[in-house]
Amino acid sequence: MDIQNLPALPPPPGVKSQFDHPSDTMVTLLTIVNAIFVGLAFLTVVVRVGTRSFISRQTLGWDDGKVYLN
């Protein structure tokens, strides 16, 4: 018997614990939210590079990768 696989406390009365096959996970929701924010980050980088390259006619420099901490 491995102590790491035991629950800390028994479930409350009337609740059946399902650690092997949980039914109420948030995997789908978290995947969708993650995909949305990764897409927004990618779009932001594309707009930044496009603005710097085509609109202001400047090349990308070191200041584009610099993080300013004040």
C-alpha cells in the first residue's frame, strides 16, 4: 500500500469519490481559454512586427526584445 495514493480524508456523506475517472474536469474549458490567449499573443506579435516593418519602415532591433523593468 502506497501512502501517496491514499486520500487525505474520506469523502463527505453521500459523495462518491472518483479519482480514477473524474466526471467534472475542466480540461476542455482550459484548453479553449489557453488556445484563445495563445492566439491573441501571436496576433499581438504579428501586429507589432508588421507595424515596425511595413508602416514605420524600420528594421527589428534589440529594443524589440528588451524587457523594461521600472
